[in-house]
Amino acid sequence: MVAQAISGAIRYDIHLDPDKDRWRSDASWKTNAVALIILAQLRRGPVVARST
């Protein structure tokens, strides 16, 4: 969350629920796109775990 705070890309929403007499806060942000690894690339690397 620190990286998002530095970039200033955080949205905060604060809501009052009068029926339950409490406040709720939400924070949301977007992350940068990450390059996907295809299955063939993973199969070339070392095996970390294997199911039986």
C-alpha cells in the first residue's frame, strides 16, 4: 500500500451504516500490469513441487 500512497493512486470511501450504528471505510487502487508467464516457460524451469 505504500507504493500506491507514494503515487497518490488510492481512493478512500467512508460509509455510515445507521442501522448498525457504525462506520465502514474502503480503500482501493490499481496495480501495474504484470507480464504473464506461459506454461511452456514454467515447464523449462526447475520443479518446486510435484503432485502425485
